[in-house]
Amino acid sequence: MVRKIIIVILSINFVTVLRVLGKHVPAKNRCDGSVELHGKHHKQHVLAKGIDRPYQLAYYNHTHKLFYSYNLEEKAEDTFALAYLDTWNSSKIMEVGGVRNGFATAVDEDGRAVYFGGSEGVYKYHPEGNDTGVKEIVPHVNVWDMFYGNRTLYYITYPRQKLYKLNVHDDKAEPERVASVHEEIYQFALDGAHDMYITNRTGVYRVRNGTDDRIHYRGETMFRAVAVDRKGEVHFAGRHGIFVARDDKQNHTLHEIAHVRNLFGLAFDEKNDIIYADYHEIVKILPNICGK
Ligand SMILES: *[C@@H]1O[C@H](CO)[C@@H](O)[C@H](O)[C@H]1NC(C)=O
Ligand SMILES: *[C@@H]1O[C@H](CO)[C@@H](O)[C@H](O)[C@H]1NC(C)=O
Ligand SMILES: *[C@@H]1O[C@H](CO)[C@@H](O)[C@H](O)[C@H]1NC(C)=O
Ligand SMILES: *[C@@H]1O[C@H](CO)[C@@H](O)[C@H](O)[C@H]1NC(C)=O
Ligand SMILES: *[C@@H]1O[C@H](CO)[C@@H](O)[C@H](O)[C@H]1NC(C)=O
Ligand SMILES: *[C@@H]1O[C@H](CO)[C@@H](O)[C@H](O)[C@H]1NC(C)=O
Ligand SMILES: *[C@@H]1O[C@H](CO)[C@@H](O)[C@H](O)[C@H]1NC(C)=O
């Protein structure tokens, strides 16, 4: 189903256009057996539908906003824009303008900021400020993916797939290449113990805090998203499932905790409930098991 685009220009300035992109579907729970969490069918709450491949979900808990990027053109693979939906009060989806080819997102809850990456830079956004504009903080960089953790913004450049970090809490700080990650990587994350996780074409590697060894996790190798839950555990969105890295003696394997088809994005809300995107919907997995 093609979403009707309702365009209401709310505010325009040089850098930003915020407009209403569409509407949520009416709050509706689903129990069609299409999602299994920990081996049991769970209820799902459809937050939005009719979005073309929502990638890079990032949840901002203070105002319950879910930021994401999506495909702008049906045929093009690489034309993206940013938007958010208010998961609580409003029925609107708002576009975030001012970021060319806006693709990557990251949230700093404590600093009350959201970061975006596009084909021409890294940008900062205050979701609760009066100023609706995004502010460029790193120019001339094409961003593939982003992660915020350890009070640091990490980003991976495209097409070289190298990892950089920026101390966003010091206005004078410059981005730095993370020299200890020599690999060309697709995703990066830190867990609650500051163990580092990187993914490349071979799969997931964990680098324990204070060491340099790469521990390879067997299993899925293709991921569209990586997200850390509220307890600090890293989750990997594979093509048709959500995985966590578990160690069983010397056996390092990815365990599937949820089976979801055609995954594109992953995030956690303040209650630690999973929010996922498939190729056209954004859905929350509710704690309730179907039939109960
Ligand atoms: C949002 O997250 C921050 C940092 O983790 C926490 O201090 C705050 O209590 C959370 N707020 C809500 C509304 O959950
Ligand atoms: C939702 O709306 C209510 C009533 O208008 C308001 O008190 C509350 O702060 C809003 N919540 C959020 C998360 O915006
Ligand atoms: C927004 O503007 C109002 C009135 O100008 C001001 O009182 C308030 O502190 C501003 N809020 C932020 C987050 O800047
Ligand atoms: C990481 O390791 C360092 C030194 O080995 C330790 O001091 C620190 O507490 C660890 N970080 C976390 C978050 O566990
Ligand atoms: C976390 O930040 C501290 C202080 O900037 C730094 O010393 C430490 O190496 C960082 N940890 C990781 C895992 O990057
Ligand atoms: C991925 O990284 C691992 C660890 O450094 C490395 O052994 C492997 O060759 C890399 N895979 C590719 C395709 O570069
Ligand atoms: C490692 O774990 C996987 C998944 O649980 C299992 O299929 C496999 O047999 C285990 N291998 C060894 C050597 O224990």
C-alpha cells in the first residue's frame, strides 16, 4: 500500500524543513503469529506503515520520539531522508530536513541530543529545543553508520568503511580515526561493560574491554542494524532475526532471540521493549504473549 503523502510546511529556514509526512495507523495490536520472541508468539503494536525501508531506528526516550531514515525513491538504493514519529501522542510523521542523503542516526539521552549522518556531514539536533534546525558539526564526510556510547559519537565513513570518533561534549574536539579498529567495518557498538563489537563481511567480532583480540561469533553474517538495549546488551538485526552474542564455554555463537522477516531497523524504548522495522512497517513487540 502506498502511503498518501500529506505535506504541511510547518517551518522553513535555510537549513531545515520540518513537514508532516504522513499519519500513523490507528493504534492497533496484531497477533498474527508473524513474530516470535524467545520462542513464543508475541503481540505487536504497529506504530507506522507504508514507509519505504525504514533504516537506522534511534529512540529518544525523553519525548518518546523514534528517529529513522527511509528510502526516498522506490528504484534508487541510495537516496535517503530522515524523519521521526512521536510514538506517544501524535499521529504525525515529521520529516527532518537539512541533511543531504540523511541516513545514519544516534541518540545521546543524557545530553538530550540526536546526531545524524548524511553524504556531506555529521549534524546535531536538539529534539526539545525551540530551534528546529540541525547544526553541522563535521563537514565533508560521507557517513555510513553511527553509534553513541561512552560519551562519544562514533561514525563509519563511506566508501572506506573506517571508524572515527568525536568527543561531542567538547566544542573544540576534532574527529579522530579509531586506530585500534584497522578493519573496514559495517557496524560498531559498545556494550554495558565497554566490550566493543564490530561487524564486517565475515560477521560479528567482539573485542573485550582492555584487550585487542577479535572473538568471532558463528552464525549470521549480514546485518542491517545493531542496537544496545537498556541493560547494555548488544543486539544484531540479521535478515530475518534478532541475535545476541552468547558464550557457551569456548563456543561463541549468535543466538536468535526473535524471528522477524525482512528486518531493516532495531531500537529499544524506555521499557526495553523491542521496536523493529521491516521493509514497510515500524512495529513494537509487546511483552504480551499471543492468546494471553
Ligand atoms: C531516558 O534515559 C536517560 C538516560 O538513560 C534516563 O536518565 C532517563 O530517566 C530516561 N527517561 C525516560 C523518560 O525514560
Ligand atoms: C502527551 O500529551 C499530554 C497531554 O496533552 C501531555 O501532558 C504529555 O506531556 C504528552 N507526552 C509527551 C511524551 O509528549
Ligand atoms: C524556548 O523558548 C521559550 C520562550 O522564548 C523559553 O522560555 C524556553 O526556555 C526555550 N526552551 C528551550 C529548550 O530553549
Ligand atoms: C574497562 O576496563 C577498564 C580497565 O581494564 C576498567 O577500569 C573499566 O571499568 C572497564 N569499563 C567498564 C565499563 O567495565
Ligand atoms: C571511554 O572513554 C574513556 C574516556 O574518554 C576512554 O579512556 C576509554 O578508552 C573509552 N572506552 C572505550 C571502550 O573506548
Ligand atoms: C573481518 O575482520 C576480521 C577480524 O579482523 C578479519 O579476520 C576478517 O578477515 C575480516 N573480513 C573481511 C571480509 O575483511
Ligand atoms: C555451539 O553452539 C551452537 C549453537 O548453540 C551449537 O549448534 C553447536 O553444536 C555448538 N558447538 C560446540 C562445539 O559446542
